Amino acid sequence: MTDQKPPTLELNGSRLFTTWLKNTGVSLVFTTYQAGKVFFIGMQPDGRLSVFERTFERPMGLGTGPGRFWMSSIYQLWRFENFLDPGQMHDAYDAYYVPVSGHTTGDIDIHDIHEDAAGDPIFVATRFNCLATLSHRGSFREIWRPPFIDRLAAEDRCHLNGMAVQDGKPAYVTCLSRTNVFEGWRDKRRDGGVVLDVASGEIIAEGLSMPHSPRLYREKLWMLQAGTGEFGTIDVNTGSFEPICFLPGFARGLVFMGDYAVIGLSRPRNNKTFEGLPLNERLDAEGISAQCAICIVNLLSGDIEHRLEIDGIVEEIYDVALLPGVTRPMALGFRSEEIRLKIKPEALPEATDISH
């Protein structure tokens, strides 16, 4: 009998990747449901890359707010709060995220997550083909669905997966098709994708290949066309897609900082979901293999200026997020005793007097 080597993980930043982190004053978070991990990427005091990970079952969507972030798992939506005050450190980490609340949604396949104006989460409930928020008495509360979906059903009919928000309200969504039958999108992956205007319910762009991660930034609607490996913009008046660059992998997860876009790339799985896509044809034509990485794209030039290459146990990334003003983050999970002991009471306001 031969000894089997344990699974490994290797993360390698391009030459100026850590310099970009330092200059922009951010750290990264990314989820991989394939490996069941959430990773926190920052910088150590000596300038080297800091990598911290926690294990969750099927972590996917990420959303951020002041001093916090949201993360979906297989049947819950978690809210993590930073327990450190400004300037405070814990074992050389300047952010210490604790899962303070978890709402049991059931397995509704939560994708994109954003906060509304009140700081409450709005999310894509992909299995139920709708946008939703948390419910005080139920699993979730539906707030919108595409007009072509006739009822709330756990059938993943159109694979509604992405949401762009404006002023805390849903503005646009992406679907892999406009089908209204159980998993009908699977036969439309190559060119059945659509973008919908939430306010009107109208389709503003169609003929797309597995659109993901729509975002409004600098008065433009940006999007990943994962089936072709392209990152670009949608003209909301004409519906045309204008590519900015080609990405050598299955693109999911998009966030912006200054003149840069941060994008997650995955290696497509060997199953029918990823078969017959233009992306595979482009990779074959270029003579390269799909990559698992986080790419930093210059919005002005379309160049991939920096990259974090990921090899080993992680082959797919679902979502990426930025933590502004954080140099080296960490988080608590549920597999150690530490979560029993990390307690931060919320004090009464100084002006409050409860003696009378």
C-alpha cells in the first residue's frame, strides 16, 4: 500500500500583487463551494502574502457593509462582524470577523448578495428564481421575480444568478435563460442568457453566454460573460455587450476599486454544465488551459495587471469581495473552542441613564 499525500493548496501572487494590495489599502475575500472554504487574503507585517481560511459547507455569495460582510452557505445566510475597534490588533491581524448571526433559509442556492439602504441583505434565491430578503417568520421573503416566471417554485427554471444594485435597490439581474420550466436553462447555456431591468421587468439584453455578476460602477453596467470568458459592459439602451478583455477561465465574482476590477476565475468542471461553451473553443484556439485565479483588471486599458494564481484543492471560485481599510483579516469558524470565548458586549450609549 502506498502513502497518499494530503491535499495541498498553493497561492502565488504575481510580482506586484501585494504592492497593489498595499497601495489600494484593501484585502480580499473569496469563496469556493467546490472546496468548502472562505479565504481571506491580506499582507503580513513583513510584506508577504497573508492567507487565512475557514471551512463552511458550500459557501457562495458574498456581500459587504461597514465593518461586516455576508456569506451564504448551503442552507444559511451568515453575517460576520469585525470585533476589533479601529487601531486594535489580534495576533497581528487588524480585522477579526465573527459570525454573529445565521438565518436558516434552507437550500435555496443563494448567489449574489447586496445590502439595501437600511443595511439589510437582498439576495438572489436562484433555486426559487427570485430576489429575496430575510423573513422574521419564514425561510425568506420574495421581493421580485422575472415576469416570465409564473409562480414561486423550487425548480431553478431560469438560473437567475446575478444582481446589480443602485442606491440600495435592485436595478438589473442576469439569468442564463428566460425559461419557465424545471432547469430549462441547461439547454440554453451557450447563448440564451439575458439581462433584465428590475423596475420594468423588461429584457434589455439577450443572446448572452452564461452572464454573471452584473454591477453598476461609474455609471456603466458591467458584467461577466462566463460562457465566452469575457469581461465588459452592457449598453442599457441598445443591449449590446462591449468586451474589455478575455479572461482565461470561467469568470464569476466581480468587485471594483478605483480604476480596477477584481474578478474570480475557475477551471470548468468536466460535466454538461460547462460543455459546448465558446470559452472552451477560445481556450483550445489559444492553446492554453483554464485557470483558477483572482485577476486584477485595469479598466482603462483592459490589461490583467495583477493576478493571484490558485492551485491544488481549490479549482473553482464563486464570489470575491473587498475589505477596504483592512490589511490582514481573519475570521472565526465553528471547529474550535475559540468561538465560545470571543465575546464583545455592546455597551449602552454614554448618555443613557437607566438608574431611574
